[in-house]
Amino acid sequence: MTVPILPTTMVGSYSMPGWLERLKTDYFARRISRHDLDEIHDCAVRSAIKDQEMAGLDIVTDGELRRDNMIDYFIERLPGIQIDRSSKKFYYDFYDSEVLGKIPMAALGLVDDFKFLLANTERETKFCITGPHSLCKRVRNKYYPSDEALATDIARVMNMELKELVKAGAKLIQIDEPYYSGFPEDLPWGVEVLNKLVEGVNAKIAVHICYGNRYGKPSWEGSYRYLFPSILEAKVQQLSLEFARRGGEDLDLFREFSPPFELGAGVIDVKDQAVESPDIVAERIRKVAKFVPLEKISVLPDCGLFHLPRDIAFAKLRAMVDGTKIVRKELGR
Amino acid sequence: MILHLNHTRQESAAASTSEVVSTFLTLLEEGHLSAAQFARLQIYLDWLQYKQNFREPITLMQSAGQTPSMEVRIDSRQVSPGCLRQLVQKAIQPDAGSPGPIYLEDFRSLRSSIVWDFNQLYWQRLKDWERATGKSYEKALPGGVSDGHHPQAISDSARDFWKLLKDLETRNQLPAEIFVLEIGVGLAMRAGMWLDRFRALDQENGTSYYPRVRFLLGDYSLSTLERSRPAVKKHIDLCSFIALDALDPTKALSFLRHKVLHVHSSNMYDNLPDEEVVWRDNRLYWVQVRAYIPPEEAVRIGSAFGLAVDGVVRTVNRLLEVGPNALPDPEKGMGFWMEIWKAIRFEERLVDAVDLPEVALPAGLSYVQMEDILKDAPGDLRLHLSSGALESFRNTLPLLHPRGYLHVQDIFVTDLHEYCMGFYGPGKLDGSIVNWVNGALLREVAHRAGYDLHFAPFRYRVGSKTSILYTTQRE
């Protein structure tokens, strides 16, 4: 299946229902079994896929509803990382975790999640993972000489998983690296680690860099200028950046540096419950198009929709799709 | 009979536990109470934080819960020594022939009670009230002074903020405009002192933060904002005066989402609309109130102001519309207002939350969360919902810059168990209402919104009941 010009997709996560939050927390309190939780997750993911299809997205994700947060889902699959399982009171909390020895190679079990997504939609798919830089910032490092060394080893293990995902049919993989914005000084080595992560992975790679969305609020502020020129070395095909909440000032950087990447442009503010009109979305797309060729633009929300109520998340996706249609119509495409 | 001793003030409590026990045993022996009533009797011996409040010394309520019982609440501070027995007997066996209370409203949540109209009138006509009492609002505070204006506290606050800016500058993250917001400005004495101190620090250290500060003074009252200008006149170029609703500051300041580095308020949360709930038998009950004037007070006030008893209620309604001009002589109107305010009491009843499907908890709290919060709390607990404070708090957080923080100087109950050791309002403070703020609930709401809450005792004045709430980012 081919996607139209200005393909629409989510950054990754879909609205986390209150009832699912409750059940996840019940699981951590040992009130429901793993088996029951897995079934619940299956239902929730199917529902998230259906919502994306109904909203009209061209490329769908699994909504990341199996994940407690963007860190723990990966940390607990990485062998050799010690987790204090009593440290989580609410499902969304981060585990306290530490690495005490070299991380061995192992399958992370993400392929099953991808296969479930593939089996439940006929649309194009995208699979999203948290990148090694962000992961290493949440683990207490008691073994490796530096964060860079830890991240490099995480990348080595995850590289194998990405190749397995490709074998299973993944064509578009997104790496989430929001912690770049919190630690801009890490970027030169962060990009090297990113390149190791995607080395030999035969799929289109997008890297999503935002200013954080923990608890539905930004974790940092600043300008994307810090990305340049280091990011130009990244062996990825698409940058996914937020422009709705922050405005489009940083789009100038695409004129200044002419990066070789496609741009996944965030045109939906995920930190505000007010639903954008399709006209506003269209206007935001037109603005991006002044700096990036239309053929190289994908249309996305600023970040995951995790913290928005479902009805609002759905309405925002629909507005995004409708706004994109306005621009496509203007283009006659 | 179960006696709940809800205070720790042995010396200042007029009614002692032994007196309470012997009183009820005597009433039983003399046949004023049946054995069945006695078996189902729940007595709550409270010590009310505010002498001026909305309670009679003895309050009788048919109790809610799985086992219906008779609930007697005793204000151990209000009961005069030796009067307990007489008051209890009168409460449980009222004289059928005596006139009933003069009600000002039907049963409703405290938040919707007419007393908040009185509270609003007080702030609108503060000058009139101060003139009539001959003392300023501040003099009416328990210590006669507001902790909000303490010079050292203000100096420390300015220094902490300067340190944050320095750190941001070191990280190359200092915004071009530095937004600071004060909600509920009063006469802006604090704002003026804070800006003086901040400018001095900036100059001492050779930083250039001061000219970049955008100091926003927010208050719902335009006249208060106007009155606040002189206190900040030295810094007027940095100041903006913004009419905003303290319950939802983001509405007026949506253009500053995630941009404000410091938000401060003093003694505001304790005066925002509040309501109470009771956690009993693992169920949540709303405390509904009905404001009334005791009949003897209505007669007394009526005769003092030349009004029949039914005219008293009409004049109360008029007072809330036009203030002291409700009477031809505004001075008398002031007197009427003060007498009525002093006389207002609440009748109370508990209603199971399941019977009030239309009543919602404040935004940020769900019944499921409340159950989680209360599951480890004492089994029979009456607590503030602090709905106004919760609303204001939750609607302020979106303004905060990722490195920004909120400081609230106020009176907080920081642990739910404290509700078993005192009764923290509603009380009357001059012509306004005061409620301690349920910090334990605020902490839970903050947690879910991505913040940790901390409460530091106000260490600048011995005996102060104030705490300073401050937020830190939750990872």
C-alpha cells in the first residue's frame, strides 16, 4: 500500500484510558494476573488501532498502550538491568533501576507487539521504540565508565531487535529521543549511538525529538538549534519535531542547514486539550511547507497523545487528517 | 456509645471527656436517652480552630453510615463550663413549642452556601468593614500581622529565585523574558518588597535579570489591583495588573502556558470555596449545610434594626445585593451585616456520594483516587475537600515553565490523620471565611500532574501556623 503526499500518523502513543490506568496499577498491586492484563492490553490496542483508522490516519501505530511509560517497558526487557519492583506505586511512575554489569545480548520481545499491530490493520504501520540515549538517562549506571558507553551497549542489544522487527515486516521504525533536549551537550555522542542502533537496519528510520511530554507537560524548554550541526550526521531518514505548541520559529533551521531528512512536523499541540480546527492545522502545514518540500513532510501531533482524554485525542487526530486534506486539495493531490 | 476525641487541647477545652461521659450516663439514667439510643450514640468532641465559626456548641445530626446512629458534635471550646448537660438535653429534646431557626437557604454543599456571598461582599466592601471595626484586615489576623509580608521570608524567596535564574543562565536556558506571577495581591506590599530585594540582589551580583522580569499581579478584583499600584510604583515598568480568576488563572494567562518561572500566593487558598466530606464505612459522604439564624438571634437583631423576623431574611438578601445600603442608614446597614454574620450557623446532614451523581469531585480527583487516598486513613474521618484550592492549584500548574515552581504560603493540613486531632474550619475570620487547606489531597493531585509537593513550616515567626508549599518537578 502506498501512502499519499503529506502522510498522517501518530508520534506513537494514543490516549491512555482511565480504566486501563486503574487496571495497570491493580496489576502492580497484585490484584490482577499477568494473563488478564495481557488480554486487557490486546483489547485496548485493537481499540487504539481502530480509532486511528476511523480518524483517517495513513500510518498507524499500536498506541503504545501496553507500556507503563516510555522507559520501563524497555528497561525491564534489557537483561542485566536490576529493577526495584517495589519502587512503583502508580503504574506511570518510573522504576528505580541500575546496571551492575555488562548488558548481554537478548531478544526484547518487541516483535510480538509489532506482529499484533500488523495482524490488526491493513494500513501502513509504524513501530516506535525509546532510544538508547533516553534510556541510559533513567538507569543508575554502576558499571559502564560513562553514559555514552552504557548507551552504546544498549544500542548494540536493540540493534538486533530492530533487525528482527524488519524481518517481521516493519518498514517504518521511529526512535524516540526526547532526552536530547534535556542534555544537548550529549548530542555529538548521542548521534553516534543512534547510528550504531540503526546500523544495517533495512527500514525507514525516523527519530522523534521533542521537549518532553512526561505527565503531559514539557520537561525542558529551548530551541532546536542545539541539534545542529551534529544531527546532520544521523543515519536516519526522518526527523520528527514539535512545532504546534512551540510555534514554527525553529523551522528556519531547515533553511539554514538544509538537512537531508524528511520532516515529521508536529502540528497538533498535545499539551492543550483545546482541539485545533482543520483550518489551523492546514495553516501550520502550509507554514512548514515554506521551509521543507511538501514531498518530504509527514503530518503528526507534537508528541504522543497519552495524556489526553480519548475523545479529545480522537478529535485532534481527525482535525489533523481534515487539515491535511485541505492542503492536499489545494495541491490537487 | 462511642466517643471520638478529635483534639489534643486538654487545657483550653472547656468540655472534658469525663464530663461528656458522665453527662450522657446521667441522661441515660434519668431516662432522657433510651438504652437503644445510647447504644447507637456517636459523640465527637471537637476543638474548633476558630472561636468565631458556624457551629452551635452542640450539634445533633442523624448519622449516615451502614449502622444509622445519633451523632452529637460538641465544640469543646465553645461549651461553657457546667453548661454541657443543659445544652445536650436541649439538643436531644428540643422544646416543641419554641420557634425554629430562620433558614437562609436549603441544604446544599458548603461550596454553594450563601456564606460565600457574605465572603465575597466582605472583600468587595473591605474598606467599609475596616472603617466600621476601626482596624485593618491584617490586625484581625490571629497574630495581628500577615506572614505574607515577613521581610526575611521575602528576601529568601527573592534569593532562591535569583539562584534558579543563575542556574538557567549557566545552562544557557534563561528565557528572554522572566515571568513571575503573584495571585491574590492584596495591597501588593509583598510584591513591592520582593521586587526591591530582587533588584538589589541583581545589582549586587552584576547579573542583568531584573530588567527582564515581567511581574504579573493577578487578582479578581479590579479595585484591589488599582489599590496595589502604589506599592510597586518603583517597579511599575515591569509590572502588569491582570484581572484573573484565582480558580483558573490559566484562562486569563493561556498565552503564558509553560512560561512562568515563579508563581506565588499568600493566604489565598484558605479563603477559596470549600466543602467537606466524611469517609465512613469505606464510603464517601458529602456534608451538606443549611445556613440559619438562631431564632432568638433573629428576634434580637430584628428589634435592634427595626425589622420583623421575616424582614430579617429579606434584608439579608438585600444586603448581599447592595451591601450596607440595604438599610436606609448605611452605618446601620454595616451593623446589621456584622450582627448577621456573627449569628449565622449551619445545620448539617450527610449524603452518600452515590446519591449525588451530579456532584463532581474537583478536577484532578476521581472517586477511585479518593478511595485510594483514603484507604489507609482513619475509618471515620471528616475532611476538607479544599475544592477551590485544588481547582486553583491544578489550573495554575500549566503556567509553569519546566523549571518553574509554585510557592503558596498558607495554612495546611499535611496529613489526613491531623483531622482526628482538630477541626480546621470553616471558621469566621473578621467578615471572611477561613478553612485550612487539605495538603494531603493537594499532594496526590500534584503527583498525578507531575509534581512533588513539599510543605515547609514558616520558620520566620515563632508560633506561626503558616506553611510554605512548594513544588518540584516529578521525574
